[in-house]
Amino acid sequence: MHLDPSLLEDLEHPEHLEHPELDLDQFTSRISLRAAWNRISISIIINLITITKVLL
């Protein structure tokens, strides 16, 4: 799983978080949201490459 660099910074320096009192559920949902967004962007890129190959 690819982690966003800013997320890694949050983990290494919790004081940089906007809300240090953020509970674990919110934090994990934030991680899974970013992971889902990464998967969506990757599939969009793959689809664009496939469409381009078909058109060429």
C-alpha cells in the first residue's frame, strides 16, 4: 500500500496534525480514504492508457 508522504509526516510528528485529539477511527478512515483515492486514480490512468492504445 502506498502511503501519502504528508501522512507519514503526521505519523512521525503528531504535533503537526491539525487536531492532535483525532481518534484512531478517524485517522484510519482518513488513511483508507487516501488509499481508495490512490486506487481510483491508478485505475483512471490505466484506463486512459488502454483507450489511447486502442485509438492509436
